[in-house]
Amino acid sequence: MSVTNNLHIEQLANLVEKEKWTIERKLFIDHTGDSISINTIQPKFNVLPLISKFFRTRYKEQEWVIYDSKRSYGLHHRNGAMAFTTLPPDQLEPFFSENYSGASSLDRPEKMDTPEQHSLRKSDRKSRHIQAVA
């Protein structure tokens, strides 16, 4: 690789890290009562997998969703389990209502997909709404 390519990669990495840091510092999970906190973001870079550990540890007792509307997927945290979800926030509400009796895949945590594996699933997103992660 040339020095120019290495410099460009380093600049991109710095931009991604800056956006990750900004979201971690500015996005607050507002949890009141028994409600779930649903937050929508539109980051320039795909930082959702990068911010998951921060929010999972900081808000570990709360149920929340961070949805990337630019990439049409989000993170759902509940009872210590983390899941990718492909449902938009307005379609998630039935899953969180008191009367919903459907079993969530969060009750059966599985291994977390890598971003590459997640991208490969775009074709079957409509059939698989919530995918559990470890």
C-alpha cells in the first residue's frame, strides 16, 4: 500500500471514531417508568456496532432501541440481551405493549452477527425481524 492510501485510511478511521464518540456523548437513553426508550440516529458512518458496548454497559438495566434510519436497522437491548432489529421504530411498538404475547428472539440469545453477515441478510430482512445477539 502506498503512503497516500494509508493516510486516507487513517483519516477515515479518525472520522468514524469521532462520530462514534459524538454519539456516545450526546445520545441519552431517557427511561421513565416501564416504557422503552426508542432513539433514532442518522450517522454518516455505520457506527451502530461500534457504540453497542458503550450503551449496553451504561444503560444495562434499561430497555432501549437505537435505530439507524439511514441503514434501516437498529439495536434492541432488554434484560441484558442485545439484538439487531430491522423493524422501523413505528413498527416496534406492538412488541413492547403489555398485551403482546409473542415470544421475542431476545429470550434465546445467539451469537452476534458481524456487520458483513448482517449485510448478507438484507434479502431476508422482512421474514426475520429481530435477531438475537450475545
